[in-house]
Amino acid sequence: MSDFDRNATAWNRPAGMERVGAAEYDMGLRSYMLGIYNHMTLGLGISALVAMAIVMMGRSSPVVQALYGSPLKWLIMLAPLGFVMFLSFRFEKMSYTALLGTFWAFAAAMGLSLGSIGLVFKAGSIVQALLVTTVAFGGLSLYGYTTKRSLSGVGSFLVMGLIGLVVASLVNLFLQSGAMAFVISLVGVVIFAGLTAWDTQRLKQDYDYLASDRELMQKSSVMGALSLYLNFVNMFQMILSLTGARED
């Protein structure tokens, strides 16, 4: 998984770039990045469909009660993390098709987790948070793609912040502090906003090392989609937590 280490940088371009013309290189890079965004968008679509199905069933549905009103809720909460760990550790041994299929399964599992949001927050708040997240994500990703400034130093700082955020979130599962939840959400928006720009730049730079290996490039596009998907979904949840109105 070293090829996708968040701390990896790729500023020194290999001879691969010199072997192809600038136009061909740019076309290949655009195709690679488009593949990442396409996988990410499809993953978000799968999650949205699953979440909508949960919301349409309603709180009183036996299925919903079984999913979120029993110890099964912990499995739903932790399943996406399990998929992420599986993809990270098994990446090198999996084929592109298997990797993509697992990513779709992850997106469906995340949809189950996100379904509870529709049962807690009002639809208007969810749509508003989704629109804000989409605009912010698009702008930040565009910045990461076009900026000439290296974001590697900022990325290392953000990763440390992310670790602290995860620890704080786990602690607050037991404390149930509203003030702490507010701070976590506020800091989380900043962290995932920064990670969006950094990951986009990192993925763009990775292309230099992947251009000569089609299979590795395809697999990289799935892992890249996973990184951006996680940034988008986490930013959305943090924004919704800060601005969303809950159902009565």
C-alpha cells in the first residue's frame, strides 16, 4: 500500500513524462483523474440510493428498527471502516475488478450508515448541507489540481489532525458532550477541506508513476476515488452536524 501512503510525494517526475508528448501526457492525466471522479461519483450514488431506501421505509419500519434499534447498529457503524482497512491491506493482491466490486460494496455499507442521517435531520437541512459540500469540494479539488504550490507539508499536518479527530470522536461516543461534538465538527470541516485539496494534488502527481502500468493505474483510480469519497462524505456529515435542523 506504499504507493498510496498519504505521506508520499511525487514531485520528481520520472523519465516516463519525457517519453511522451505534452499533449498525450495531458490527455492521459485527464483520463486518469476523470476515472477517479467517475468512480467516486458512482460510489456516492450507490450510498445515496441505499440511504434513501432507508429513509423511505421510515422509522417505524421493522427493517429500520432491526438495523438501528439493536446491537446491529454497531456493525453498520463499523462496517465501512472494515472495508477501508481491507482495501488498504489487500490492494496489491486484488485485481482491478475485485477492487472495484469491493469499493461498491463499501459504498453500499456506507449508505446504510448514512441512512440514519435521514431519520434524524430534516430533508431541507440535508439538501442544503449537500449543496454546500458539493460546491466546497469542487472548489477545493480544483485548487489542489491547479495549484503549483506543494501541499505535502500541509498534508502531513492534516493527517496528524485527522488522527486526533478520530480519537476525539471515539471518546465522545462515551461522553456524549454537545460542546465537544460541535468542536469536532468544526475542526473536521477544516481538516477534510484541506485533505480534499491535498489528496487531489497527490493523486495528480501519482500519475507520473502509473502512466506506464495500465493495471496499476486502474487500481489506483479506485483507491483515489475512495480517498476523495471519504473526504466528501466526512465533510458533508460535519457540515450537516453544524447547520442541520433535526426532526422533532
